Amino acid sequence: MKVKPLVAFLFLFVLTNGIGQENFKLISYNIWNGFEWGKDTVRQEKLLSWMDSKKPDVVALQELCDYNDDKLTQDAKAWGHDYSVLLKTTGYSVGLTSKYPIVLKEKIIEGMHHGALHCSTNGFEIFVVHLSPSQWEKRSEEAEILSGIIDLEIKAGNKVLVCGDFNALSPADADWYNSRADLLQDARKRDEKNDQSENLREGNFDYSVMSKFYGVGLFDNASKFVGTGNDRISFPTQVFRKTETDKKKLIDRGTRIDYILTSYNLVNQCIDTKIYNGPEAYFLSDHYPVESSFILE
């Protein structure tokens, strides 16, 4: 009989400990050429179904090619979101969808390769970015533009999330990259073959772009929750696989260029970060989605 009061106390503690708290989930996803500019409806339906199964509160999307406001609204409703904002209707656009009302703060286009969105939703200042895929110097210029805006939000004490396809490598992964000589050699060959490509800096991996974001006061959630090495691959997926041999080749090419970064006032509230680089997302896009979850008081 003495056990019962203890059991009752523990049960009450569990119930009351969560009062005033809520979970919040953000997913960032580069959907690859807007599902081939709207022609690949099979892949689109699969990705929309996958997104709905994860029940995110906010979704940040990149490569919304051939999208307009109505099209993004329709996709958003497929995973239960009534609110959405699109950067532009031309080229490689980005967008944000949410369960909560969205306030558009700024469409950041001048000086940017693709552009970025700054929106507010559910008490967060959210930036959706897609940096240059081919020039480290251009990415550096973009990071400079964005970090100036982000810095103001952080200094104001706001809760800031910066997410998307940065097309840049993190110094947190440097040991992983440095242990793979073939990866650097392949990158050098790609730069040599394409006059428009200069992803390497003086023939070596560049970490300065992500360092600018870290330097302004942003934390890389994956460094806390995601393992090392291949666990961190966000690009490429297995969508390019033609034979079973290709599977290992694609993994060997793997890098992390997709991120969710948070201001430090959110670090302790982040309870998990995932890069969905398993079979469920092998063929949905050429990038893997990234997810961060938070407990908010």
C-alpha cells in the first residue's frame, strides 16, 4: 500500500512537468529542380507524402523551380500547413510553409545568387537560404550579406533559425573530408572541367563561408546530435544510382551542405536533429532533408 502514493506522485510529476511546453519541428529540404519543373509528379507525390508523415510545424524549401504562390500553397496543404511564402516565381526560388501565420520580413535578392527569405512565424526569425552552387567567393559575398541581417536579429535577442542549402562545407567536418583524398581529387577535376566552377579555394576545401555564419553567433545543430562521417551526408542521394556499384560511389562522394543553424538562445531547447539519409529518402531528391526539433516553454 505504501507504493501507491509514490506511484501517484511520479505520475503527477510526469503530467505536470510538461505543462507550458510544446514541441516544435522544422524541416529543411532542397526538392531538386522543382520536381523537374513540375513534370515529375510521381516524385512530387512521394515527397509530399513523406513530408506529411513527419508532421513538421515549419518547412523550408529550396529549388522551387516553376512555382507560384498557388502551387506552393497547394503543396503546403498536403502536409497540413495553411500558410506559405514564396521568394520569387522565376529561377531557383526558396519558400517557407508553416502551421502558424507567417510575417514576411524581407526578400533578400540583391547581391544574391538565388536569393533568401527572412520571415517570422511562431516567435522565430527564420532565414531560408540557397547559396551559389559553383563559386566559393560568391558564397562568401552572400554569407556577408546574410550575416549582417542575422547579426541584428541575434543582438535583439530574437530566436533565430537559418536553414537551407548552403553549398558550403563546415569546419566541423574537416577531419572527415581530410581523411578522403579521393574526394578532394574529384573536386579538383570538376573545377578544372568547368570554367564556371570554383568551389575549391586555391585547390583546397573552403570552410570560410560556414565559419562566417558560426562567427555571427549561430550554432550547428548537427554537430551535437548527428554522428560523424557518413552519418552527416546530405548530398548526393542515391537518385543518381544506376547499378548497385553506384551506391558506394555516391556515398564516397557524400558531403554535408544542408544545415539548420540556431541562435544560442535556442541551443538548450533543441532536443534532436536528424539528416534523413537512409533508404526512405534515397530517391525523393538529390539532397537529403534535415530536421531539428525543439521543446519550447
